[in-house]
Amino acid sequence: MKERILTLALCAAAVPCACAATGETMQSPGKVMFVGDSITHGINTGSYRWDFHKILVDNGVKYEETGYNSNNFKRGKGNGVNLAAEKYRGVPFQNRHSAHEGGQIWQLFQEENTAYTQPGTGMEFKTASGVKYAGQTIGGLVKDHRANTYVVLLGTNDIIQNFHKGGSISKQDNLQQALLGILGTGDKGGSFSGRGTMDTLVDAMLQGAATRQVIVMGLIPPGRTQFAAADHAAIVEFNKVLETWAQQKGVRYVAPGPGTVDVAATPADPYGALVSPQQRVDWIHPGPQTNLIMAGNLAKALGCPGRTAGLPRKAAGKKGGFSCLHKAGEDASWSGSLKTAGDGSVTVELAAPRVGNGYTDNKWNTQDCLSLSIDTGKHRGTLNICESYITWGKDFILYSRDMSTNKEPLRVAYVNGKAADGVAPGFYVWLGNQLIGEACAAETGSGTPGISAAYSGQEGCKPGAVHAAPKALAPAAK
């Protein structure tokens, strides 16, 4: 099939571009339709769409959301958040989409969708109790809304809610047949052209006259404590087959999970997602931190730099006022003075810090951490880096990855914030160009600006050079 991806170069417009040194500009994704389930629609804490909106605003990229759904759960009512009236830096969040709670792929093809038996495979699909799809079928969505970009995040409910021959899909003996029925293709070369598959869903999108690109996102693993290993295995297997299928189909696959999957759980339990309160609000729905990471992963895959939190960008290769406080190769425990801007803001950069030795000794060391404490005089906070986690303070997990092989800089900035722009005060953290910590809590400072670093282990730490700038700067492009 003809490639329908519109390559997104890097951005321009109101905010100085992170890739100014390259001269590239990012084209707008145009009219965007998000198609998915409750994770896309927004439940408990909103949606990754809100965080994605803020990334595009920071990069001066204009776009339009479209879809049959023009609302979200109401703020302060039930368990949800209404984002329709929210603005970020003066740009309203449109909050339009084609997603609904309990959404499944096959429902986009069925007028009546309480149950559906798929021809060819005999697979039985059902809606969850009390849930009914009330949106347009895919043909109507493509024809009436004429979206340029489709972002699809579907499959979780298809796997965990449906039953076939008396058992859930993830627990039946023939998992490959189940995945064949959901995707329309299998990793062993099999194909199935029945209605209600990811394959036929994307075909309908690609056939739209206005379509420029289709993006399919992988699934986030559910919490380890709520589901059996077979459920996690089904999610992971689905993502593997989905990625292979996307490459063959000529559409873009985006893995939303990096940073949210618990590295320290491997290899005994490689499927479990982080289930801390910041990362999850229940067994599957993302919390604010996961929404932040998902949006960043999506933007990164599209070639878009991360959030700036309203701060000015600097061209690639320019330190823009950074001064070296500590050189690479020296002791990991040290302290020094710190200059801040007149408003108390400051940015500190660690050049590619590495901690630990990974899993080479058959265990993850989550105890020994490189701790970087920043004190602006008025505000103080600590970033901790261990083999498998980046945390704010002791317990707030920002990101999970093998930090022993890290090659990206970590930046921490204290931002005073601006309520009118929707920028909250606090510490902001970037890994490379991706914002992984937003408005992290600050303690009361000591009155004297200063910085210190300490490593609790005996070996396996390379903090890298540490730079600071009295004026807060967003990360430069790589």
C-alpha cells in the first residue's frame, strides 16, 4: 500500500524553534482525530491529548481537533476532569475526539454493538457491562470530519473484555488466533480481511481524501497486581504484532510505554506498568505523570521537540549562559554556590549522567542513587537517579529506564510559573528534549542559593559535567 505518512519536520512559529540551527520547520498535523477508548477520551485525570496540546503550543504549531465527541468528564463531578475550558499560554484546548469509555475496534463498524461474532475466526466480541458505543461508524467519521491526521489507541478492551469459547482472549490457548482476529494480521504471516479489525479500520482512514497520515499507538501494560501474567503477555504480544503490521502497512507505530514500564520488574515480570499514584490512578488508566510521558513519546516520534513550559528556546549547540560548576570524572559528592536570575529562576544540567551497571549482576539496584539538590534560596528540590528510576524527591517516580546506559542530558529548571498562561510554579525536569517532570513540588529554600550532589553507592556512577544558568532555559535540540 502507498505510504501515507506525512513526515513532520521540526517546528517553527511563535516560540523560537529548538532546531533553529538546522533551519527545519514542523508542518502542522492539520485537522487531527484521536480515536480510542477511555485513555484517549479522558478519565480520572484527563487525557494525554491535553499534554500533547501543550507541546504543540510551546512549539508554535497550530492544529484543529475533530471528532464526534466534544466533551470529557466534568471537573469535580464523578471521577473525571473536564478540560474543555482549559487554556495553555492563551490557546484553548479544543477537546474534540472520537473516543469513548470501554471503546473497542469492532464497534466502529457496528450499528448495534452489544455483541458481535466475527466471521472467519468465530471470535465473540462484547461490550462491557453498561457501556454502549454512541458514536459514528468509521465510514461516517472519515467522510464527515475529513481529518488529516488520525491517532489510534485501541486494543486494550478488545483483549481484556472479550470472551471466546468461555475464556478471556489473553487466557485462551490460541493467543495468535485472537490477535489475528483483532489486528487482521498475524506475525506468522496469516491475514484476515473480516470487518472490525485494526487492518480494516486503518484502511478506511487511509482511503479518506483528506488523510495525510495515520498513527497507531501501542498499548500500556496494566498494573501488575491486578492482572495475571497472561494478560500482560497478551498486551506485549499485541504490541509486537502491531508494530510489525504497521511497518508492513506503511503507517507510523508509536510506543507510548517508554518511561512508564517498570524496568526494575524485569526479567521476572517484564510486562508490569508502574502503578505508583503518579503513574496510574487505577489498574490501567494513566495518572497525570503517565499522560505527560505518553504525550512526550508521541511528540518525539513525530520529530517534535518537547515542552518548554513557556521558557525561551536556544539553538542547538549553544549553552546560552550555562557555566560549568562541576567537571565530569570528579567525585559524585560535592557542593557549591549557585547564581540565580533576579526572579529566582535557575536551570541546572547534568551531561549524560549514568548510574549503576544495569542488570549485569542479576539484580536492579534501586537503593544507591545520585542525588542532585538545587536550592534557589526560596525553593529547594532534589532529583534522584538510580539504576532504573528517575525520581523527584524520594518517592515521586518520573521515569523508568536503564540509567547505566544513559546518553541524554538531564535538565532541571525552577520556573516561577504564570497562572494566566496555565504554567504552574515548581521544578521542571527534562530528559534530553522530553519533559518528564512538570511543576514538581518545592520545599522552602535555605535563603542561600546553592547546589550539591551526592552518590550513596561505592561505584558505578558517572555524573557527567554539571552546568548551571542564572536564567532558566528550555533544552536545546539534539
